[in-house]
Amino acid sequence: MSKRLLYIYNPLAGRQKARTSLAGVVEVFNAQGWEVTVHPTAKAGDATETAVREGPQFDRIVCCGGDGTLNEVVRGMLQLPPEQRVPVGYIPTGTTNDFARTLGLPKTTEELAKLAGTGEPWAVDVGEANQHPFTYVAAFGLFTDVSYSTPQASKQMLGHLAYVLEGMGKLADVPSYHMTVTASDGRAFEGDFIYGMVGNTVSVGGMVNLSRDLVKLDDGKFEVLLVRMPKTSEDWQSILSALNLQELTENAAVVAFSASEVTFTCDELVAWTVDGEFGGAHAVSTVVNHPRAVSIICDRAAGGKTE
């Protein structure tokens, strides 16, 4: 009996790499013994709908696109009963591909396809922020709106530089949010924050870089980072240094800790981004970890650290 693989790809992601590499990827899967069904996405949410409708009929789903495409497929898996959630492979062709770095995925399309088709699935944690599922990060504040406000054409032409150019003008008037942040273990922090993230990732937009020793994909906890409002130029330098975290600690520039659930309370609406897409604006936001909710193909030795 042949193995069945559903290949969902976003033809517009990155520089339309998914479209141009389609034949080569399918050849790799066929050589591995997969019977492949190909589905190009046609609209936002299409990957989710397809994963829910078609997923249980297959042995594996592989998605190709940016982190947003992966998010849609994972969102679809979460709508199914646990016993119907098939393993998900990922071939990243987006602009930043933060979660691909965390998973330790190879660089070339051929190597990615080989891993997606034959790699071992690992059950990883999935987040939920204000009822928006996410695979690697939910965030607010400085630069977080860039990924969904920068036009797709600019992303394709400029790549990550588009994010930087779009964000440069924001430094002159940095907004801050006075918040109380409460963790599930009872810890609470209050202050004026210009950026906050709850993630399961070693990289966010090339600006936040966490040590791989801090990030475990299946420990039931997220890494939380809060950046305080800077008051001097020296504070900015401290923030830049602190965004390359080797340990979770609290200092004058940042607060960093691990938690399975975090609630953010503010006296104004705060816009959130979830896996690079707009996640709504909320005065009170709760972010919850769903332990080992979805199985994703990753290279455990190269990156995807687990317990």
C-alpha cells in the first residue's frame, strides 16, 4: 500500500520559489515512495481549510511557503482530533523563515524535500494568543507590524531589507505600553515596554537571537522577552546587547523568563503579531502553551532541540 503525501504550497511566497521548484520537489517525494497530491493555495486561509478537509486522508502533509503558510497548516491540524493530526513537513521559501532556523532545517530545496519526506516527526508545543494559534512567536511593539504591513512585492524584491527599511522610521517615535505581565507560576512584572514576545524560537526577524540551550520545542514552556522603554542612548545599547540572550534574566534593559501561560494587561489596546501576521488588538492578552500538540518534521541534531 503506497504512502500518501499532501503537498500544500504558496505560489506567492518569497520570490515564487515554491512554484519554480515544484517539479523537483515532487520528484524527490516520488523517489521516496510517496504518492503525491499537490495543492497550490489560492487565498488567505486556504492552507488551513485544505489541511482540515484533506489532511486525515493522508499520511503526511508538507507545506511550502513562509512561516505564515506553516501557521495555517498547523492551525488546520489543531482543528482536528489528535488522532487525525498527521505529521507536518516544512519547506521554507518565505522572507525571514525564523522557525526554519529553530528547526535546524537544511538550506537547499532538494535537502529540504528529502528531510520533509523521510525525516522523523517530533511532537512540539504550539501556542495560542487571544485564540490565534502560533508555531513560534506572538509579539507586540517595535517592528512587529512590519511583516504584515510591508507589501508582498517589496518583500519579494528586497527580502529582509524591506523589513529594516520599513522599520527605520519607527525609531524616532517609539511607542511604549504600560503593562502588568503575569506568569502562570505567579511571577508578575510591571513597567513601560516597547517590545514583548512569547516564543518557541531562537530567532525573531533577525533582531532577537536566543541561545539554543534556552529553547526546547516540547517542554511545555515559552521563552518570554520584555524590552523596557529606553531613556538614554546607553539604554539603547544595552537593549541591543540584551537581544542576544544566553540566559533568561532580568536587568535594566529586558525581562526574560520561561512560562507555560502569560497574561498581559494594559490600559489601552495593543496590536499583536502572530507568526508574522496580524493577531488583533487587545487590552488584555493571554498566551497559552499547548504541549506537544502537533508533530513537525525537523532535524533534531541540527536544531530542533527537544527534552
